[in-house]
Amino acid sequence: DIQMTQSPSSVSASVGDRVTITCRASQGVSAWVGWYQQRPGKAPQLLINTASSLQSGVPSRFSGSGSGTDFTLTISGLQPEDFATYYCQQANSFPITFGQGTRLEIK
Amino acid sequence: QITLKESGPTLVKPTQTLTLTCTFSEFSLSSGEVAVGWIRQPPGKALEWLASIYGNDDKFYMPSLETRLTITKDTSKNQVVLTMTNMDPVDTATYYCAHRGSTMPRGFFNYWGQGTLVTVSS
């Protein structure tokens, strides 16, 4: 199985800040990484697929990059609704695997 | 608007078999590129993919759970069923079903059900 390791596991930031979350795959996954946002008590929402492709309706302050084993999710200009938990996911091969999550908290 | 909804028992006893149904609308699971997956999340923990089924009936399972899982589809009812045998308290989790569309690259899930919490306890 491909392991997806996210860092940090939690981060505190203020409204308006820029935050970067990283995800490292245990082996190369090309660009087959997606990012999800999960608010408390809610289902995850896909933000980005294929490393950098923004889902329709997702604000442009979200961006993704990377290929191979290292990927990043950047949120520029944090908004109050962005404080949530974020997960990366690889879809290069089965079994599909997720990172352990990064909790973004208000400072 | 695509919707999915999970249904099944909220409480099961250890060693019992769990049967969950995902009922969906506004898409058909008869196209080979479309898929429905099951993902679970223990309280306070990360997401874990369990299984996916494609419109051409291809099935994929998490290897560590494969002997306990069965995923099937009923295209006429717009349903996907997941069974998990020999339930244990560590299987307590919110179980989600999710949709992978025909235009979605690889196995990314762009629509999710609300989830159903299953507790395993005697």
C-alpha cells in the first residue's frame, strides 16, 4: 500500500494568513493526488484533483502543486470557513489511501 | 444534482455482519467509468477507503479487509451494498459512500453521502 504522510498534523493561523500543507507519498504517484476539506460533522469535500486541478465552485485561494512523491495544498488569504481538517488522497493505484489529516485551527 | 445516502443499522454486536446500503440518484452505475466507493472514519480519526465498484462490475477492496468485505450493485434500484463480516469494536466508525464520475480522473470522489455512524458493541 502507498502511505500518504501529511505535515503538519495541526496548524494554527489567523484570518488572512497563507497556509501550506504538505503530503508525501511513500512511492511515486505521478500527479494522482487529491485534497479534501472536512468540516466537523460533515462529509469530506473534494477541493483539488490531479495535484492542481481545482474543483468547480472551489475558491481560487485554494491551490495545489506537486508530482511524484511530494505535494502541497496552499490556502492564500484564510477565511473563517476554511478552518477545518484537510486530507490528501492518492489515486495512482489501489488500494486508495488517505493521509492522516491536517487540522487547521484559528489562532 | 447527484445525491447519495447511506442506510443500515446504527448498532451491531461483535461478530455480526454489517450490511450497508448506498442509495443514489442522478447518475447511473452502468457506465464503466463511473464508480461508487465506501470510505469509513473512526471517531476523531482519519479517512480509510474500504472498497469501490465500477459500472462494469469491477471491484476493488482494501487488502487488509478484503476477506471481510463484499461490495455489490443493483443498477435497477440505484443501490450499492457493502457487507462486512465479523464486526469488532474497532470497526466503529462513520461509513460514507461516495461517487466517482465518468469525467473525474482516477479514483477521486466528488460527491459524498452524509455518512452513517455504526457502533459495534455488545
